[in-house]
Amino acid sequence: MKPRWIGVVPPARYFVPLSPNQPPPFQLQAAVTLTPDEIEAIRLVDMEGLNQEEAGERMGVSRGTVWRILRNARLKLAKAMVEGRPIVIATHSITSAERREKWKKLG
């Protein structure tokens, strides 16, 4: 898999819906997991207002890859909201800006 550059690591790892019918502790078995590249694509396109091509340049992937990442992330978020599932943010495969600079020097 091609590296995907992540500019910001989210400060929270879990989002759990509070249901009056479900007392804590919450079960994470049915959780929806968002990957770091999905969070980054959402941040760049939905928060920063970049188009998919600009986001792809920032992440080091094609516009089509950004489109697929966004489609998957938005589907997961919709599923979590509609079905009341917890959201877990995975911490694997994070390529920070610092690692990107080292990668550029090697290339």
C-alpha cells in the first residue's frame, strides 16, 4: 500500500453514543473503525475545504484514492450514527509529516 501522509493525529480514540437504554460500560464489539487516512481525508476535504485533487497532493495519493477513502469513511460514519455504534480511531499506519520529510530525503 502506498504511504498516506497524515498531518494531524486525532486527540481522541473513541466516540461512544450515550443511549438511555444502554448503561456503561459500552461494548466495542460492534464498533466502526476509522483509519488514520480516512480521518485525514475528512479533515482536508470537509474541514479545510480542499478539493480531492488538492487533498491527494497533500496525502501523497491520487484524487481517485482520496475519493475512495472519503466514500469509505463517510459510509462508516453514517453507519455509526444511524445504528448507534461506537467509533474507534485506529492508530496504525500513521505517517507523520516528520516521516514524510525523511522519506523525501531518501527518495
